[in-house]
Amino acid sequence: MPAEDTNTRAWQIYGQRQLARAYTPPIPDQLGWTPWKGIGPGAEVLGDVAGRRVLDIGSGAGHHAVYLAQAHQARVTGIELSPTQHERAVSSHAGVDGVEFVHADVAEYLARAEPFDAAYAVGTLAFIDPHRSLSALRDGLCPGAPLILSLLHTDLHGHGPSTEVASREQMILLRGDPPLPTQMWVLAPQLWEDLLVENGFRVDAIDLFPHPDEDATVIQQLICARRLPDQPVRISSRPRSTRAPAAHAAVGVGAILLSEQSVLLGRHRRGTLELPGGSVEATGESFEDAVVRELAEETGLVARTGDVELLGTLVDHVEGVLRVTVGALVHAWQGQPATQPEESVGDWAWYPLDQLPDGLFVCSAQILTSWRPDLPIDHPPAHFTAFAAPK
């Protein structure tokens, strides 16, 4: 059964069970983005929504939509695909000023609706294929409109996010009833950011909120994005010829992570010790994206491109090949470094800067001395060009 059909069935059964219980969640006293009261921001991340048209994606029982209308004077449309969930909202909140509930698929509805001034989803967008939902939201939001998404990052079994855009089985739990299997797109923050950017959004912030109980593994992520303005007519460009340029350079990145004046190094299977890093992919990948991707692939650490500071370029030659290496400082990350299966570098450990080991990989040594020229590291020379600090 297709993933979204599985989810439609699961939420129909869930809604029916809640109707049988006659359960209606109370109207909250603030808009919560996590399952835990008091954790994370409130409705302020949507901006001033008074008098503005706001879309609640997967509105369920409708309590969030009613709160926004009553507490912030928003004009809220709650869109819900499950007929039983829609019935719960209508039976409890029909006639509330400033709120309407629509039973429809969000992508189909947005194709014919007037664009909204803001949109949000509390835990629901992960049940829809992001390729379908985000393109529909791009067309269904006004330029500059905020899009706020609360999404699962790590589940109660400790399973972290996927590094590929694919759904996986997760369970809806309801006390006293069997769990309901669903298919969710539980994606790493960088994947969500990439998808949003591809679909015409700018990501302003991605925050991770762990469960308040330190023994629990669940982590929720909150993404604050904004629909970009429509692009003006662009000036064209064209290649000089149909032939590809001759390949003559290798381009890579290396990342410096510091913890209490110690730097993170791993051991390559060939014996060298080196910083996390690797080649920049030939897909238009930015240096910041390459750092974040390599960090996740090699160490399991999750970072954001906004926390990557590029230091500059190092240029040298190795057996006739021009080598360009970009060093970077990573200022914040999530998780603990660990050896990753099938990666050539592992055994990650923190080394004090005044006790660095012998046998550093040349590129890592060059990056470290470009950052701290006082470090007593010998290596072949490379021409370093520092990046200008942002003004």
C-alpha cells in the first residue's frame, strides 16, 4: 500500500477511536510545537497573524486553530484529510469565529485556494511526501509568508532521522488500543532544509528540542522557513562550447570541531589521523553543505550550515593534480562522534591542541595551521587565501 494511503487509513481509525471515547483536547493556553508543555517557543514564531489568513496543515481535532483565532485574532483554515479527524473538529468547534475546517487533501486544496499569509503543521507534515507537500505550499503561500513545521527527529526507540528522502514505519500510540502503523518522512534537518530551498523557501532556523526527561530519547525539530518572493526575469548565460572542461583539480573540505580546547580527529584505515571532511560533490554542493554532509556521514554528528564558518582555501599540487581544500570551523552540533559503518575514517577522539599526535593527514595539517599558525605542525606548503569576514 502506498505510504500516504497507509497514513490516511491510520488517521481515520485513530479519529474513530477518539470519537468513540468522546475525547476533545482542551484549547491550549499557548501554541506548543512539541508534545511537552513549556518546551520551545509559542505562536510568536508565526509573526503577527491578527486578521491574516493562516493554514493549519493536518488540523486534527482543531484545538490549535481555535487557539490562534481566539488568542491572536487570526483567520484560520484547518485542512484535514481524515474524515473522522475532520468530524472531531467540526463537532466540537463549528461556528467558532475566525475558524473554518476543510476536509481535503492539502495539495489539492492549495491548487485552487487563494494564497495564505502563513502556514504551520504541528507534527503532521511528515505524513505527506515532502516532494508533493512543499511544492504545493510554495504555490499556496504569499511571498514572504512564514512556514513553521514541527517534525519528529528521533523517536522513542532512539532511531534518529534518515539521511535520504524516504518514508519509514512509525507507530501511532493510543492508550488501551493496538498501535497504528504509519509511514513517516523522518528526515535529518539538512535534508528538510535542502527540500525547502529546492521548493522556493528560505530556512531561518532549525532547532532541536530533546524530551525533558534525560532518559528519554525523543527529539523534536522545529523548522522556521519563509516563502521567497517570486524571481524576476533572469539574464541568460551559456557555455562556451558543448565540450566539458578538462578535469584538473580535486576539491575538498575539512572541519575543525573544538571541545574544551581539544580537536576532533579520526583514524583513516591507511593510518593517518585527520579532521572530518572529504570531497565536495559535483552536484552544485556548497562548501558549507559539504561540511555538514561529511560530518554526518563520517561521525554521525548533525550540524547546520549556519554554524559552519569557512576559513579560506588552501591550494597545492599532488602528482600534477591541483588540490583545493577549504577549511572550516563548526561552532555547534548535535550528538556524539562515532565510527560509521563503511566509512574509511573512524575511531573518533578529542585531542588537546598542545598534544596533537604525529601522522596527521597533510590536508588536515594544512587546515589546522591556516587556522592557528602557532601550532607546531610540519607539512608540505600550500597557498592559503582567507575568506573575508562577513560585514
